[in-house]
Amino acid sequence: MRRTSYCGSIGTGCHDTVEPIIRSWLASWPSAATPHVKIRIFGSEITYEDAVLSLYCYENSVQGAGDFLLEGHVNAPPDAAVLLLGELVQRCAKQGFAADIDYVEVDEDDTWIGEELTIRTAL
């Protein structure tokens, strides 16, 4: 199975803003389950996993960073994964937030087997 690994950021440090963006993105797929949200004293995180997508989105712990980081994989080749990940970037842009996601095809050991590419908002 071809797989795409990704990592990126969403340009807001506000959990109350990021969570609805992630939820609406996931809700756009018919088979999406509910993401798990954990709010901690020093930040928050959102995790999600199904047969297609794994997502770990967490508040950047660097003081003053003001963003959320995300990472995971899509069980699809990059040409299909870019459509899914691009939709998340578009949802961020519609809310007025910068977002960028780097993605690359990987093998079963998570070794890169392609060129890393980037999806970025145009604000």
C-alpha cells in the first residue's frame, strides 16, 4: 500500500479555533469518526485515526509560538493525499489562518521514497 506522511502547522494558538476547523474537515468524509480532543493545563491536542488517515494535532509548546502543529499519515499515494490535505489548508484559509503542510511518500518503514512537497495558504 502506498502511504503519504505529512507534518505542518496552523497559524493560530487558539484551541477554540482549531478544533472546529479539524472537526468540519473530518466531518466532510462519510466514514469519519469523532476525533479525540484532550485539553491539558499546558495546551491541547486532537487525535484521529481511521483506515485512511492518522492525525495528531497539538499546541506548539514553544512559548510565544502561537500555532498548532500537526503530523500523521494518509494511506494513499501523494497525488490522492494532496487533495485531502489541501482541503484542510483551504478550510484554514477561509477562517483567515495561515497553514502549511509538507508531505512525502514513504515506505512501510517510514523511509522517504519521493520528493517532499508543500501545500501553503495564500493569504
